[in-house]
Amino acid sequence: MKWTAANGPRRAGAAVLGLALTAGAANADEINPAVIYDLGGKFDRSFNQASHTGAERFREETGIAYRDFELQSDAQREQALRRFAEQGHNPVIVTGFAYGSAMEEIAPDFPDTNFVIIDMVVDLPNVRSVVFNEHEGSYLVGVLGAMASETGTLGFVGGMDIPLIRKFACGYVQGVMATNPDATVLQNMTGTTGAAWNDPVRGGELARAQIDQGADVIYHAAGGTGVGVLQAAADADVYGIGVDSNQNYMHPGNVLTSMLKRVDVAVYDAMMDVKEGEWTTGVVVLGLAEDGVGWALDEHNEDLITAEMREAVEEAERRIIAGEIEVHDYTTDGTCPVQ
């Protein structure tokens, strides 16, 4: 689904697996939210900032304050999680798959605290795990990228080389190839450690190398590293595609669109559910059908998206939701049917 300035963020429905009401769910007067961001900081203009946006929306609508923390190193994950739980924060929300082991260690020690982890499944009775169908949204921006490309060569720059980011890449390639079977998609990952999320210099280098090979549309799924990817695309006057947050504003005229991953919705919903006494645990899946992923159309890119492109991407969206197009999820078997 597309995001526009007109409809903006809204509370989304969710496909829920194994969802159960938590015994002794918090009352409204027990809410005291906290958010712990992943490496890269809350103003990375991507994944973390989407989390911040959701928390800010909750604060603005309810007047309820929240605490947050920006990691400086991986070693702080467990320490920050335990500290917020000890201080009575509820819910405690962590953003990123890398919190999985810390959550498994800490959550059992605080059975009355409601925890949320985004991008990872932790099977504990007081944890809500929120995951996204990033491959579906990536397919849509692949359709748009293929239609916008004049060279038939497109690029993808990932952050940390993990199955989750391969999932973005695979969906994107599927959308490109379904639209132009003769296209080529160049792919690079930034690194194998958490530093790969916050290296815009390296992101720019990888993008420029792809541009030198003919790429005129480059999609990134690289957190703060993607800032360098989008800058390099703008400098070369080709198209970049943003991710997670709406990044169209960063280089108007050179950001074709952004693949939206509604982390803001996940954070907002968690806080609101505790406030309203509607807290649930289990696995929540947000895809196209739930408005959990999509593509961005606003004043910064509306002149780049032709009527034909819009019709094609909306038809692809309709068919994915209807089950007529099955976008392969890389994380299910570690393979991608197209390269």
C-alpha cells in the first residue's frame, strides 16, 4: 500500500499467529513506556527513526511520556533492557533482531512486564514479537524501479549481511524481473557486523560502483548507511529508493520512492494496547494486507511516478494481497528464485 501525506500513519490491523491475552495485562495507569533503539541512533532517518516516530505519535496523542535509549555498542543491549524493566517501564520495546538473545535472557526475570521485540520472534509468555513482510513491499518498489530504469540495470545495497536483508533484496529482484525479465540487478552488502548499519561513506562507495556499472536505480536496505547510498544516487543524477521511513524528502527528484516498513505502527500499537488494557502476546505479522509495508507517494516524488507506473504497482499490490502473486520469502529456505 502506498503512504501519502493525506492518509499518513494510522493504526493498522495485524495478521496474528498464536496471539493470546496476557494474564494480568497492565491497566491504563500502569503504562510507563520505554524504547531501546538499535545501533545507528533514533535519528538514522530509517528504521530507528520510524520507531521514534511511533513513540512520538503516542506521546502527542495521549500526553504520556516515554523513555528511550540509543545504543553505543552491542554490549549494552542486555544492560539497557534490564535497567528499564527494573525501573518499572511498561511496555519495554526493543527495535531490531539483534535483541533476541537479550530478550530471552531478561524477559523471564520480569514476568509482569510487557515486552516487544521488532524483527525477531521470541517465544515467551510476556513478549510480543512483531515481524514484517518486507519482501512484499520490496516487490512493489522493484516494479517501480524497473519501470523507471532506462538502462535496465538496477542496484541493491544492503546493510548487515543477514537473512532479513536478503529478504528485502529477493523481493526487490522479483518485482524488477516480473516487470522487465531482461533487467540486471547488482547486489552488495555493506558488512557482517552491526557497524554495517551506520557507514554512509561505504554506502556511497558501493552505490557509485554500481552506478559505474550502469545502474540508474538503487534501492537500499541499510539503515544509516543508506544515507550515503541516496546521496551518491543524487550526485550522479540517478534514482535512489529509500527504506523503512519515507525518505523521499532527502533528495527530491532523485528518490523515486521509499519502501515503507511501518515500525512506527508496531511501536504505537504496543503502547496504545497497554494504555487501553488490550495487551496481547504472540507473533504479529504486518504485510501489505495489514498496511504494515508499502510505498511512499508524496509531493517530493509525485512527478516521478507516471500514471502507468502507479497503475502497475497498484495492480501488483492487489494481486499480492489476493494471493495471485506469491512473493518468495528468503528467510523461509535461504534461497531466492531469481537473481
